[in-house]
Amino acid sequence: MFGTSGIRGRVGTEMTAEVALSVGRAVASEGNRTVVVGRDVRQSGRMLVDALTAGLRECGADVLEVGVESTPTVARAVNLLDADAGVVVTASHNPPPDNGIKLWTRSGKAFGPDRRDAIERRLRDGEFDPVAWDELGVRRRCDRTREAHAERIVEAVDIDGRPDVVVDLGNGAGAITPATLADLGCRVRTLNGQQDGAFPGRPSEPTEETLETLAALVERADADLGIAHDGDADRMLAVDETGRFVPKDALLAIFARTVASDGDRIAAPVDTSLAVDDAVSEVGASVTRTRVGDVFVAERATESDVVFGGEPSGAWIWPEETLCPDGPLAAAKLVELVDERGSLSALVEEIDRYPIERTSVSAAEKGAVVDDLRGRVDDRYDDVDTLDGVRVEVEDGWFLIRASGTEPLIRVTAESRTDSGLERVFDEATTLVSETIDRRT
Ligand code: MG
């Protein structure tokens, strides 16, 4: 039931009041005495918060309710309010009919496998510990969490000029971003700022396609950059002053190179571009690769020499600040950089872009094929990483072979610094997959 992003699903079938009630009971029964609860803008959010809160209180936990806030605001509030855990009712960038529940620890990190398993076991066995009538938890409203988060952001950046920024909230919970940028002295225009869980302005996931209006507005208004969040504002992506979408790997490289120095490491998933390695190697740093997903990047970011973690979906982590991907902080950090360096397009220009090729091969037994592949590549190559699928580094670049999470497909990604190199790497990877499939039949 619990994935790395918590529970997510269709409201009324998978994501019900009953599920929320049980999660509340389970979280409190695990000994969390004070729990911060927030939600995104979805219409079903209040109903689910009510059910969750009832479960928490019934099993003795006090509930600190923060209302509609960005996910990083809630995650940071756990520590700030001296609570034991945090819960955000959100389905992130999913479409309006969905909702979900994500659980947070005091360090700003999502619940790891052990704590998730414990909750899941209680849900499965219906094992909850309700308290006596006179020991029920109380429900209190907390209003200062956004202010506290904003204060942290203001302390973390230094903006001298008066950059002109357009912020596309996608009707989500990221209102903290335009307000904080304005406090920092920016000229701010907001797009899709009205909170609306039907997401009428654009789909909630920020992509090059869904940010076309933002791109046009930045160019027309002659702004310095455009910022966009997903529905719960843990993600941040950007467009430059010419209205061009900033490639996600380039954004990762820009943030990474700014914070890293000699000997530091940057955490990024296995499918991250070589351009990031090259950009950070210029400052003497290196990339440590993780499984795909911001939770795995956050986990790696707890290691002492990791100064930044980036998941190219738009999740950026500065472990010194918080282990939760913090979209509003990332927005302020990018504006700071642009203010300091002149233009975002010039920053993007400094990052190389290498040719990448992707394909999918159908395979009914995708898992078994990838397992077979693991054995075969070990004999053939020196530099093999089997953390998530099979990633092989070769002279010309790298390739990654993974089983699709949802379809009977094997996904192949290859990247090289040159076109001719890419052809060789891609051929090598696809041949390896087809040989492995053939040998099984
Ligand atoms: Mg999100």
C-alpha cells in the first residue's frame, strides 16, 4: 500500500476516509504523541484530514493542524513545533480525482522503509491502540508555520538587486513562494495563483509542455525568469528570460555546481545526465548515484560529504537546510543565482548537453530478464551499478536498463558525449537486451 511517496490513489476507491482514519490510528499507535497535519488544495483534503485527525486523537496523539500549506512547509514544521511526525494529505502532481498521504520524520525526511512497514503492518492487521475517553489527543490550529518557513528561506539567500520573477503556482499550495520572493525584494507576478484542487490553469505536473503559458508570459513581460511548482510545491522547475524551459538536468547541474567544492559529493539518481558529472567535476566534486526517486536522493543526502541532492523531476535538496525537497527554497536559491550572475540563459549555456536516446522493449518477464542481465554484464564490464536496474559505464558514456514499474516493458536509456558514441552505446545496450530475451526463449 505504501510506496516511497506514501499512499496515493483515487478518492472514494483507494483513498478513502477509512484509509485516512486507519493511517491516523496507526501513526499514533506507533508512539507518535504530537503530529503536524497539513494538506494541499484538493477538494477531498479536508474530509481526509478530518478522518486522519480522528484516528490520531483516538489513539492518543495531539494534532497540530496547519491547513493548506506546501509539503516542505509541513515537513519543516515537524521539527519547528517539536512534534514527533508530520502528515501531508496530498497527491502531489497527480490529477484532481486523486489524493494521498505522505508521512514525515523530524529530520524533514519521509518515513523510511522500517517506519512504513510498521504502519502498513498495523493497517493490515487492524492493530491499533485506542486510549481511554479522558486521554484522547487534542486538536490545535497552528498559524505560524508558513512564516517560520519563509524566515528560513530569507536567511538562506542573499538577493541584492530587484529581479523580476513570474511564479506559476498551478493553482497549488505554493503561495509561500511569491510572498517570500516579494519579501526578498523581487518584483513578483503570480500565474495560476488561486488555490483550486480542480487545477483549472494547467495540469499539476510542471513540464515543458504544461509551462507554455508561463514561458510566454516571462518573455512578454520581459521578466528575468519564471518559476513553477507542482500541486504541493515540493518540486520547482524554471524557464529562462527568453521563455525557454530549463532542462531538468541542467537545473540540477547549476544548483550542484554552485554549492559543491573540492571533494564534495552530489546525490542524483541513476538516470542523471553525464553533463551533471562534468559540471561538478569542474569544481572538484563528484556524483553519487541513487535509485530513482527523491526519497532515495534524500537518504543519500544524509551522508556527511553530500552537499546537495537532486532528482531531475524537480526535487532539490540542500541537506544543511532540510532533507525534504523544498520548492520555495529552490525558487529563492535560483533567483539569488540569477541576481548574482546576470541571466539564467547564460547559466544554462555553461552546462553541456549530451545526446540521449531512450527506447522500450516488450518483455513479459521483464524482472527475470533484468535479473539475467545483471549476471551477464558483471563478466563483461568493469563499471556496473545494479542499484536500480542495470547501469553500465563504458568508454563513450553509459546505458541503463530497467524494468518498467507499470508495463511489461524494459526501458533502455543511453547517453554519450558525442553522436557517434551514442550510436555505439545505444547499440550495445539494445543488443544486450535482445540477446538476453532470446536466450530465455
Ligand atoms: Mg510534489
